[in-house]
Amino acid sequence: MARRFLPTLRHINVTKLFFLLFVLAVCTAGLSRAHASSVDLAVKTDTATHSFSVEVMRSAEDRARGLMHRKSLPAENGMLFDFGRNVIARMWMKNTYIPLDMIFIRTDGTIANIAPDTVPLSTDVLSSEGEVRFVLEINAGLSRQLGISKGDTVQLPRFEK
């Protein structure tokens, strides 16, 4: 009787192993996709040009996740949300632990407005002033510290229109 039962246990363990490997593959595929596209961009102010290395979020899924659940963001890094077309951008800080400056950018690269010093975990909606194609998130206070303001220019990488 025991011999008939052992193959069943072995089969169950193999099934569990394949299931766990599948789940792991799905999870890591999502993580690598979130970090797959990284570019350098520059923000030109009246007095200086400031460079950032940014992750680009293009899909709706990636834009919805953004910087959620992360605990830190290096000072010279950021996240660029590319909506692929002009939109009234609406952002929030749900599940986002890092205070941020949100820089709303028109298709031509000019800064439409900045939502400075956003409150972590807030569900208040922060909107662009007019239509924009991009939103750049950097650490809170950095836009003020670097003198980045409305009307400045972001030198964006070439994206499909």
C-alpha cells in the first residue's frame, strides 16, 4: 500500500516545484520589465543643466506601479512616465514611500508645472496644468534646490510620437 502512495507524493512535490518556478518567473519578468528601459535626460534651467538617469514607464501597468513600494531613490535618478500622447496627467502617491517632486512636461519638453514635495502615501490627485505627455518624478525638494521651474526645458530622448 505504501508503494502506491509514494509516487503520488513525488508527483505532488514535482507539481509544487513547477508551480513555484512558474510564479517566480512571472514575478521576476515583471520586475525586469519595470527596469528594462532606462535613459539619461537633462533639465535646462536659466543657470545650469542638470542630468538625471531615469527609468521610463510606457505601459499602463508600469505607469500604475511607478515608484510604489520603493524605499529610496538616488539623488541623480528619477522616473519618467511617458503617456505616448498628450493627456491631462493625474498622479497620486498611493503606496509610494518616497516624497517626490512631480514635473509635468509638454511634448516639446517645456515644463508645464511642478507638484513639489508630494506627501508619501497620499491619495490626493495631482494634475498637470494643461495637456502634457510626460511626468518626471525626482526626490522631493530637488527641483527647488536645483532651480528647476515652470517654463524650463527638459531635453528628452527621442520617443515615437
